[in-house]
Amino acid sequence: MMALLPMLAAALALTLPLLLIFRRPGPLVQRREAALALHRAQLAELAREREEGRIGPAEYEGARLEIERRLLTADQLPAQPGDGSARLLLLLLLILLPLGGFVLYLPTAAPQIPSEPHTRWLAEKAAADARLDQLIALLRAHLAKVAPDSADASQGQAYLAEALSEQANTVTPEALALFRQSLANAPPGASWRALDEQRITQAGGQP
């Protein structure tokens, strides 16, 4: 809950610059002033064209009279003071947006339902752990039935040690002992000898 208070303060701080719009004085006269500025600029451009010889005197006078007529028409446009409705709407947004975001992040507002990918990942991990537990149990049962110094036992010890290491995400003391037993009884050309040597080296022991 304490972490939500700085979030609310940050949201309010980010929206405060929008309040500067309320400092704008005077009526909204953008249409009249824009039209006057446009026609004055047209008169100035027309005068430059005449000085540069791009238009003749007759064309200049006709165009000047037309622009001056439009200038007079624009000067008669009434000012359009704002009625305050837009500012009221903006003020409401400035208040409601931060509060709305704050409410959405309340602990009780968020649904306590894990996402579907996370749920699927948990189910797959639980199934993999169950298969690994079953494999370890089968290997232990197999080793209990075979001669401890046989090649069959050596292979079973290597696979059991690897399964235990995978389960713990590290070579445990029991797994290291099994790797050593497996290497001691493994035939010279056994495919699991390389696994035994690699895991013993990784654990910091000597083969």
C-alpha cells in the first residue's frame, strides 16, 4: 500500500503542467486574429511581388483591393469568449485520470488470478517433477536387485546420479558418490564413463 502513494503523487505531478492552460487570459479570438494575420501577410507578399516586377500595376491594384476587402470583413468578426465547458472537462480529466489509475492498482482491484501461460508453466513443471521422481524410484528399485559391482549397476548408478543432480540443480553428495561408484565399475568402453568423469570434475572431485 505504501508503494501506491508515490505512484499517485507521480501521476498528479505529471498532470500538473496541464493546469497552465487555465492561466490563459482573455476571450478566445483565434479565428479573427488568424484571419487578420493571414490577410496582412498577403498584402506584404503582394507588395514584394510588385517591387520585384512579377505583377503589373493593374493586377496589383485589383488584388490589393480584394485583400483589403477581406481584411475589413475579418476585422468585423466577433470575439468568441469561451464558456468554460472545455476547461471544466479538462479539470475533471485531471482529477479522474490519476485517481482512476490509482484505483486500478489497488490490491483489492486486481484480480487474484494467475495468467494462463504461468499456470501452464506450473502444470508442466509439476508433471516433469513427477516423472523425475518416478524415474528415481525405478532406478533405486533396479539397483537394489542387481550386483553392486556389475556393469548393469554401474549404468544404473550413473543414471540415478544424473537424475538426482537434475532434481537438485547441482551434483549432490549422494550423486557424487554414485558417479564415483559407477566409474569404478564401468567397463572400459561404457558410454556413461564420460558422464561420470564430467560430473565428478564439475563437482570438484577427482575421478
